[in-house]
Amino acid sequence: MSQKTTQTLAPDAQGLARGADILRAGGLTAFPTETVYGLGADATNDTAVARIFEAKGRPRFNPLIVHVASLDVAQDIAQFGAVATLLAAHFWPGPLTLVLPLRPGAVAPLVSAGLDSVAIRMPAHPVAQGLLAALGGPVAAPSANPSGKVSPTRAEHVLEGLDGRIDAVIDGGACAVGVESTIVLADDTAPCLLRPGGVAVEDIEAVLGRPLPVGGESATPSAPGQLASHYAPDAAVRLNVTAPTRNELWLGFGDCRGAQMNLSPKGDLVEAAANLFQMFRALDLFAEGSKGIAVAPIPETGLGRAINDRLRRAAAPRE
Ligand code: TXA
Ligand code: MG
């Protein structure tokens, strides 16, 4: 990945405008929330979202939390049932993330890792709110740390891990909460806790008027293998294919003449990651269960590791 100069921006109107301009142009701006610093990208831009994974060095595509400025924006992205409406009314803005049915096409497919659900929260931090207002749209953001490292609660921590890998960090001082948001699967019939965090479970239970059980394995798509089962295409998938058979649709990478689709004709892994989920879905649709999908070799470097991880799951034998 390219080395860049990471700007430190002040948390004033000028810094927020600059941070939003970077997001609008498809770049990455880290920003403070009340929980931890987030590494933000325009949630509607697949290439920008792919850069998050590249900058963090994530070995696989975990679904990300979408940050919104208002309930209106959230409702454009996800379907709110009674439980979600109740919890949002009580805890937003604040450190609570709701997992809800995604409105198809509302955010880049990479944000939800191709799932039919999406995680959303409205942060309370004035700098986060200012950035979202300046952009005027949703921001996808995981914690702003390299994969496998602890979450940052100061701008200096962000730079320690990501200096030269992101465009900017807005310095808003120390985060008040310091642990990530609580994540709730806000289902009307069986709501459950997916991750403990900044809002106490007891407080959520008090509002719901019933216990909030811990979500089972099946509710946690971050667990390896789980995502694959949500996502496995109907078509049989074969990897590292340079010469597809007549019964296969070819998904290319780099110079692959005759490919039905190409993740990146110029061999750019960021572009390939951005296209992965949508092209896979499109080919699966074309295949109509009668043809297989053959995927060209993808180099096992940078984002290629995450892409290959995903592809191996898709190609794994089905139960
Ligand atoms: O406080 C926070 O939540 C911080 C700040 C920046 O907002 N963000 C954060 O993001 O902790 P991250 O990427 O480190 O954690 C996101 C979690 C992951 O564990 C992921 O599995 C879960 O959210 N998640 C995202 N989308 C999901 C979905 N559709 N279903 C279930 N879990 C989801
Ligand atoms: Mg994290």
C-alpha cells in the first residue's frame, strides 16, 4: 500500500470540513467518538471501505459499524422494528450499536461483508457528530487500530498504529467511555447481546422490560466460518483458475481476456476488494445454479489475504 502523509486536524469547523472533504474523495479520516477513535470511510463508497481493511491490515472482511448523524439517516439504511425504535429513543446518541435488517443497496456491500443485516450507531461525541454533519451521509468505521491491536482512545494512539497509512486524524483528545459500543441484535422476537460495551446490559434490560440473552454463535458473524455460511453462493466455486471450463463463469483479476467479470483489470487489490461481494453475487445470479464460478489467482499480499480468505470460505465443501 502507498505511504502517505497523515494530517492531524483540529476539532474545529475547518478541521471537520477538511476531514469530510477527505471522506468525500474516498479517503480515510480517523475521528474521536465517545467510545474509541474510529477509522472512517464514506459508507456508500466500496473502494473507500476497502481502504479501511487495507490500512488496518485485517486478514478478513469483518462487517463494520455504520455511524449516522440522525435517526432519519439510520432508517434509510436499515429497517427499525419496535425494539430498535425503543432502544434508539433511549440510548442514541450514545455507545449502543443496533444490528438490523439492511435496506438493500443503502450502503456499500463491503460494509456489511455481504450480509443482509447492518450494524448502526449514532455517536454522542460532538466531533463525530460534526464530521457526520459536514459529510451529510453515513460513515463506516471500525476502531482506528491495526488489526489485532488494542483500540485507540487518543489521537496519538491512532498515529502510533496507522501513521502514514491513513489520510488524517481529527484530534479530539481522550475518549470518555474508552471501551467500544454495546452491540445488540435488535430483533423484535428474540433480541440478544452480541458484544458487551459502553451501555450496561442492565440498563438495556430495564428499557426492554425483559432479560437480554447473550447471542449464540449463529448471531455472531465475526466468528470464522459463520460469515461463510451466510454467504456461500449457490454455485460451486473453484479457485486459482487460469483456464475455466465451458461450464464455468470466470471471475478475473488482472489480464483475463474472456472473463465474465473482472475484480480489477489493472490488478489493483483495493479495487478488487471493493468489487468482490457485488461481483460474486451477480455471478451467482447469472449462474442460476447450473454453472460454476471459477476465480482467477489473487496474490496473497495486502488485501489479497482478506480476499483469498473470503474466497476459500466460499469454495469450501458444503455441509
Ligand atoms: O464503539 C465502537 O463500536 C467503535 C467506534 C469506532 O464506533 N467501533 C468498533 O468497530 O468497535 P469494530 O469494527 O471494531 O467492531 C464492529 C463489531 C464487530 O465485532 C462486528 O462483528 C460487529 O460489529 N458487526 C458489524 N456488523 C454486524 C452485523 N451485521 N451483524 C453482527 N455483528 C456485526
Ligand atoms: Mg475493533
